[in-house]
Amino acid sequence: MRRGETGKYAKSTVGGEQVRAFIPTPLPPMPPIRMGNGLQSLGEEAALALGRLDGVSTLLPDKSLFLYAYVRKEAVLSSRIEGTQSSLSDLLLFELDEAPGAPLDDVAEVSSYVAALDHGLARLRSGFPLCNRLIREIHGVLLSGGRGSRKEPGEFRHSQNWIGGTRPGNAVFVPPPPQAVPDCMASLERFLHATEDGLPELVRAGLAHVQFETIHPFLDGNGRIGRLLITFQLCHAGILREPLLYLSLYLKQNRALYYELLDCVRREGDWEAWLDFFLKGVKQVADGAVSAADRLGSLFQEDRSQIEGTGRRAGSALRVHEALKGRPIQSVPSACAATGLSFPTVSSTMELLVELGIARELTGRRRNRLFVYSRYLEILNEGTE
């Protein structure tokens, strides 16, 4: 269905040249979304995949381990889309106060993403609504470190921004003028909480993501906040108990199509083509996360069995193994703190885990050594290369 342009243009002068900024029509789309057989069944498949993913969070022996690692993988991917060069290993080392060779601004940005996610979820769990105030709070945490810290953290923008090109006059897309942003975001907030339109929550999340990206309410960090908003919506709606769905890998792999579909919504009102892409992504990413959780569960069990066969050293080795499951890169002092074991015991236990092929030493040094749970990190790293 072609609805035509899903907004109007406001003309203004920016930097001495005429600019046409796009102001989107409030959601839901009119005429209404045609779910049809294709979109209906895609929505059902995506919802089932989310149900399986939500089940994983109750079946994992220690879901906090999976969450810890999975959230950090997403932070790296989402920040990579915005141009940072930081890797998952860089982030884990940074959190250990060791970040050799990593661009510090990049790692600080990724670390701020983790903090922003944690902040948003803590607020939602305390009963705070998913609203513009919370979105601004999350943005404030996201831009608290790294290069965006001078770009009005926690504030809707007060100047014109643009996407593509070197200035608004030659941009690929110009979002609403700054004076229109508060009204646009107020409309979006009302849509997030609407119940009378009969839209499934997954569809609502897909529509809200496009609207947020179109409004582009901040000077920096819009992409990261827009992707986080999807997860927050699903947690707020009770579809997910834990923040386990992240579309960054899917959007990174399909970047050109993603931007083309956002543009298609704005120019032609083709929300259905966007939802087809979005729901396929939700299913693919949810299935991938379930598979990763299964593989990690098998890996942990396999390695535990191997350790149990080592005789009297097994007790301390199992405790160090647990510490590595909690944080897949560890120094000896950090593993001592996590296990309560002495420095010599942890040192010799790490050597045992290296002999068994479970851990690997990273530095090649004799002092201040770092150990990585190799196969665990390999599973997590898939797609971040």
C-alpha cells in the first residue's frame, strides 16, 4: 500500500541556505497497517521466537552470566555502527582497568552504552514509565563519556541536525526543526502507551523505531537510543523479562536495505515493507540468541566435566572456572577477588585450565598476566568481526 509521504516539510534558513526539514505525521499510520496473511504470520513467528528467547532466561543455570556477556556484545555492535573501533575484548579489558592499545574514547563510548542500558532497565523495573523523561535520562548516561559528551547529553536538541552530506543544504535527510521536536516526541510518547489502536506490541515497537529515527531528537546518539528503544519497549510490555533482543547485528548486516526502507516509509508510506524486514529481523536475532545460549550451556557443562576429572585440584579449578564464566577475561588478582582463593592457588589453577585448553594466556608476560576463556569469547564474538 502506498500512502504517500508520511509527513510535511518545514522550510527554514540554516547557515544562510534554504532547508526543507521533514516533520512526521503522528502514529499510528493512516490508513491503518494492513497486516495481511504475510505480515500476520511473520508477526506470529517473531512472537514465538521471542517467547523461546524469554524462556531461555528462565532455563539458563545462571542467566546473569549470559546477560552480562550478551549486553556487552550488543554494546560493541551498536557502537560499531556509529563508527567506533572497539572490540568486545577491548571492553572486557577496560572493565578490568586494562585496555592496552584500545582507542580510549571508543571503549569509553561502548562502556557508556552498557551503563545507559542498565540505567534504563533499573528505572523500568522500579515502575517508572517508558516516557520522554526516561529516554532523555538514558541519553544523558549514554553521552556521559567519549566523544558525545559535549553534544547536549540528556537534552532534546536546540539546533538543526541532518543525515548524510556535509551540511543541511546538501543532506540526504533533514529531520524536524528543533522547535518541532518536543511536539513530535510528545506524540511518540502517546503512541508508546496507546491501547485502543489494536496493534500488536511488536508492530508498535517497529513503528516507534522508525518514528524515533525520523525525529532524530538528539544531536548525537540517536541510532544507539533508537535501537535500545526496541528492547525497552518489549521489556516494558512484558514480552521479555530480560533485555535479550538486540537488532544491531541484523541492521549492520543489512545496513543499505535498512536505510532504504526508512526512506521508503518517509517518501511513500510503505510501513508494510519496513515491518516485513523488522519482523524477519526479530525472528532471526531471537533464534540466534537462543542458539548461542544453548551452545554456551553445552560448553560450560563440557568444560566442567573435564575439570572434574583432574582429581584433588578440581575444587579450586571449578571455582576459577565459575569466575571465568562470570567474566571471560580475568587477571589473577581479579580471579582471587571473585573466588576468595590465594594468589598462588589461582596462578597454578589458571595454568591447569591452560593445559586443559579451557583458558589461554593473553599477554605473554611473566607478571600481570591476563587469561581468557577462549571458546566462550569465540561464541560471543560471532558477528562482531
